[in-house]
Amino acid sequence: MNAYQSTLDYLYHAAPLFQNIGAGAYKEGLSTTRALDEHFGHPHTRYRTLHVAGTNGKGSVSSTLAAILQSAGLRVGLYTSPHLTDFRERIRVNGEMIPEQRVVDFVEQERAFFEPLYPSFFELTTALAFLYFAEQQVDVAVVEVGLGGRLDCTNIIRPDLAVITNISFDHQQFLGDTLPLIAAEKAGIIKEGVPVVVGETNGHEEVREVFSQKAQELRAPLRFADEEEFPPVESELKGEYQQANMQTVQCVLSELQKQPFYAPLLTPETVGYGLMHVMELSGLRGRWQVLQERPRLICDAGHNIAGIQYVTSQLLKQQYNTLRVVFGMVDDKDYSTAVSLLLQLCQRRVAFYFTQPSCARALSAEVLAEAFRQQAETSSKKQKGPHPQVQTFRAVSDALQAALADSSEDDLIFVGGSCYVLADLFAALS
């Protein structure tokens, strides 16, 4: 095992990792984050920041903003999570991942300080990201919230602007089980006098009120992107749900243009170039990404109910002979509602290849398939139609191989349900 792999092993096992153990990795409060920040000399104060929270779309919005700022000639840090195949995807400067050696050095040089603090994996990663961005002398860092907002360890920054993409159900065990409670946690990133853009409230008046009250308390200028008119823009990101994300991005750009630092940089040319080169400039993957043609292979990272709803809606609009769905989830998601959404795909010829990601929180493929079969049985009693083909696979790579083997050139294979399923997909294709 090389030094980098050993370091990752240490990080994954010495610090609680949400990716592996879920709720047990969640640390409430910012005291450890503040101790780490003080130790490193408050590196996030040495560059400008934009802060992005929200249930869905924050990765796409963060990456798009980073790409646009980069195309404007700035040196841009981008901090996102989770990673798909390599830890270093989380920390990028101008699209380039942090070097393996810097990760190794960070742990070797600093573990004597941080071990007594018992930091979480995310607290350590955030400290490394903020420090690395300062070392790299970035002009601006786009910082994506890990979970929630108010108590997220990214929330020590004072950004030039805060973005909250949208509110829907996810991580209710930490953030609350109603949309206004979840909104209140996300609204925790709003700072005194700092402009805030909220992407979508989906007509939910109580959610809107949460943001309005918080912004008013803190005298923070507030805009709701979905209540404003913006001309449609073309972007490299093609998912249907990206329309709302691009509306949010346009509102953010319009707000940044009021700030003297950003105004001269955000020309139609730099914005247009950034929008059309998001993946290349930021390294973003897995957003309605077409991986091959004939048969068409598409993957998407939508993993909660709102995300899966968008995906099923878009799949129904595609042209194909047979749709083949490779699908897996983790165990803290609402899989019962997810399979009821997948049932909508049975209006046309479809086959399901239920699988499970290779992480400790994987939901068993058999549990997912059984939930689907039961709902399909109930549904077919009400509405006669052919039963969809259902198979289960313990590995994403096996499910993908089966779907490819079964496919004709005119079929469509879709892979999704979890970021971790996509991680296994990319590993299988590499």
C-alpha cells in the first residue's frame, strides 16, 4: 500500500466517515472546526468565498459558479462532497485535484495536534481544503455545505454571497422532519449583511417565510430566484432539473454583478464559456451524464426523492426500445417512495437490475427488489399490464454487465439511485 492509500485508510478509520457509517459520523457543533481553524491561522479569511447549501443541486450550482469564475481568469478553489472515485475530487483548484502528497503531508504533520480533538472525517477534510486554498492563493473559493448549514463545519466562513438551492426531504434525522425545520437549518448559513439567493421554494409559503425572517433579522439582502425572470441559457449540464439550477446561477450572477470585485469579470463571454464547459473546468461528473451511445448509457447522482422524481420524469421523455434501469440506494433513504416513482417507468418496456453500492451503508439489492415487487403486484391488480423484468445483483459492475449483455443498440441503460452507485460505475468503467 502506498503512502497516499495508507493516509486515506487512516482518515477513513481514525475519523468517523458519514459515507460509511451514516448517523454515527455526524458531529453537532462547530467547536472542533473552530479549534482546527485557529490552529491553521484562519486560512479561509485569506480569500473570497461563496457558500452553497440546499437539498439538491448544490453540486451542480457550485461547479457551474466555479467554472464561470475560472473562465473569468480567477484562480478558483472548489470544495464539494461526496467524492465518487478519489477523495481528492473534494478539493480542487481550477479543476485540478489536490496532490496526493499534500494529503499525506497534512496528516503526517498535523495528526499530533488533531488526534486529541477526535475530529470527524468531514471536519478534517474541511480544514485541509481551507488550508490548501490559502496555500494555493486562490482568489475565490466556492464552498459547498456538507450537510444542513447551521452546524456544518463549512459555516465558519463569511462569504461574499450565500446560496440555498432548494429544500426537500433528506437527512431528516439531523435536520428535522418538516420542510420549515429543514429550511431553518439551511438558513443557518445566512450571515449579517451578506446577500443570499434562494433557488426554489416550490410555492411552500412556510419555507419562504423561514428565509425571509432570517434574512430580515440579519439585514441580509434576499432574492428568490424562482420569483424572477431570466432568459433561458444553454449549459453543458443537460438534466431537466438543471433548468432550476441555471435559474439559481443566473440570479447569483446578477447579485454578484452588484459587487465591484465581480462586476467587470462577469461578461457575457466568460459566463457563456463557463456554462458550456462546466465538467471540463470543474471536474463535475454524474449529472445526467451520457457515457456511451448505442446502447445509450446515462448516469445521474439524484439520490433522494426529489432527485429521483426528476430522473423518472426525464426518463419517460427519452426515446428507446427497452429501458434498462440499474438502481441501488443507501439505507437511510426513503426507498419505498423511490420504488413507487420507478413504477411510473412501467408505462413502457422496462427491465430493472437492482443492485447495491460497495459501502457499509448500502441497502440490500434484495430488500429494494422486494419492495418494488410488492408495489408492482398491488399496482398491476389495479391496472393490467406486463410485469417488468426484475433481477438483483450484489455488485454494480455485475448489474451493468447484465444490462449491457441484454441490450440492443436502441436500448437505454440508466444507472443511478446513489452517488455511491455512480462511484462503483465509474470504477467499473475505468
